[in-house]
Amino acid sequence: MSEWRELPIGELMAEFHDGPHATPKPSADGPAFLGIKNLTNAGNLDLSAVRHIAPEDFARWTKRVTPQQDDIVFTYEATLHRYALIPHGFRGCLGRRLALIRPNLDRADPRYLHQALRSPGWRSTVEERVIAGATVDRIPLIDFPSFPICVPGVETQRRIAAVLSAFDELILINERRVELLEYLARSLYREWFVRRCLPGAEDAGWASTLLFDVADVGFGFSFKSPAFGPEGVHAVVRIRDVPRGTTATFTNEAAPERYAVRDGDVLIGMDGNFHLNRWSGGDAWLNQRVTRLRPRAELAALHLLLAVESPIAQLNQTITGTTVAHLGKRHLEQISVPLPESGRISQATAAFEAIGDAIVVLRKQVRACARTRDLLLPRLVTGRLDISDIDLDDLLSTELAG
């Protein structure tokens, strides 16, 4: 710990800027105008739905600063505790409620600083100094450079950043693999079952088979003791868990076996936005207002999910409620699955099973890597765990094997 010292974060900065306090006229394309929504909780930039500014306006909106590679942008008002590194090739400007740190490379490794700002310790430092407003909270930027942070020497920073960034990179790689596999699965489904070009069934007749005839449809259990929490014997799948595919909710109350959830089950949230996903969070119980689909016969679970995606999306657009939309059994009974009358779907089943199993494995690896990174992060950036004690290759191989 001898090389670790606490100092004001301003001593690690070469520059510090906040974004403009206005919004430019929108443009169909051009440089990015970053907003809060473009910074993810995972510490990345998400430019899939970014606002653009016209190229001729770029100079005006970068008078204070032009973001460059390895700058750290963060939110200082409304939604707090989001930090992201500017990647290579980025062209854009800061938006409202964002600030930028340009690290002093003689004192701070950008990747390390990015990790340290995402740690629980730094979050607490910020929370102690947040100004609560009538509508939103904010970080007082005038005081921000004086916020204390504990750092080692630059070489140690780089070694710590290398370990933590390896987990972040593996997570991103596996998430990208999941996206590619999902794209492949949807492409195959469109070709085989929407355009009806399934190999071996090109000349076959097609039938719309009711969902309840090809799937076991299970509805959730109403637990008597709804005091769910982070501890307990049994994992419970609630509506909010469906998009994530995993849960952090437990109970000590057991449910009948017919409410059991297994990896690969297709789940539907029956209230709100009717989220649809395949479960990858291990054995659990199904809570009320969550429905489970399991395919019968030789239909693959991923095939079943792809078949009900469009009908569920349509129901999401047509069903309304006074406060929240509700999906019911009667709505699911109307859903049909297109299948060739010849029943020749073994090739499709094999393909969907292989893709679906790979997606479940990758999602589990993403969560395992995230858990390990989150355990290491607060220990490494405070010096409680010596970086020389870390065998990165062994750690990564363990997570991939698990």
C-alpha cells in the first residue's frame, strides 16, 4: 500500500469541461451529440440511438472541448453514476448534463481511472457530495476536482486496468456473439417459416397450429409470503427479471413443481411491455404474471420464441389498460405457429437448438465475468488486493469453463 495515496481527482486531470446548456437543431446524420441515454450503466457508449448535429454546426458545439480517444465522459445531473471512455474514431460533442475528464497521462491511466470511477467507493464519495434538487440531483462541478480518490502509481494503474478491462472486453465480445446468433436465428426463421422455404418442405402444405397445441403453457404461482429478497432457498422469476434472463430475488416458500423454470424456457411478462425472453438464470420458480412456454414434440425452444415474437409485439400495440396493459390467457390462445403439414422440421429443430444452447451458455459467461469483475473492482482500485496476486489467464479460463 506504500505507493497508494489519496489526492484530489483534479490532480489526475489535464482538462475538465462540462457540456453545453442548450440543444442543437437535430440532423438526420452527422457528428454525435451525446446525451445521458448514450452512457450505459455498464460503462460503455451506446450510439445505437444517438442524436446527430449537422456537420456545419460541429465547430460551434465543440468550442469548449472536442472529445477525443480516452477522454472520460460522465453524467452530472439527473441520472448519475454513468461513466464511459471515448473510443477510437469517435466524432461528436458533449451534450447537456454531461461532463468530460481528460486524464493527465503522467499521473493517471485512462482505463484505470474509468474503472475507479465505477467503483462502489467512488460512488459513495459522489453521493456524499450530491446536491439534491427539487426535481433532479446533481454533482456540483465546481467542487468536483476536489473530490478525493485513492490511486497507486501509473504502472500499477495500468496493470489493474489490464485485468479489469480484460473482463469488460470479454463481456462485450460475448454480448456481440449473442447478437450475431440472434440475428442468424431470426434470419433462418424468416427464410424457413415466414417465406416458407424450409428445406424438404418447399412443396408441403402449411398449417397455422395453435400455440397451446405445440407448447406447454404454464402460468405463475401466487406466493403466500411476497416478502421476496436477496436471500432465500428458492430463486423467483418476477416480471422485471424476464428481460435480464436471470434473477436476484429469492424466497423460502416452495411452489408446486409445475411452476418450475429451467434454463431455455421461454418466458413472457404478462403486464406492461410484455417482455419476451429465454431464461438462462438456472432453476427457479415462476411468480404470478409471468408465463412459461415449453415446446412439445420436436419443436426447439428458440423456434417457439421466434414464432411468438411477432404476435406478442402486435398484442403489445393493441392491448391497453387504465394504468398498465395486461396480457391474458385468452390472448395467448389466439396465437398460432406456422408449421409444414409434413412435419419435416428436424433440420430446423437441430439448428435452433444448437443456436439456442450457445446463446444460453454465452449469457451465463457474461454474467459470470461481470460478477468476477465486480468482485475484483473495489478490491483492486483500493489496494486491498495486490495486483501481483492475480493470475488473469487462470481467472478468465475459470469463468469461460464455468
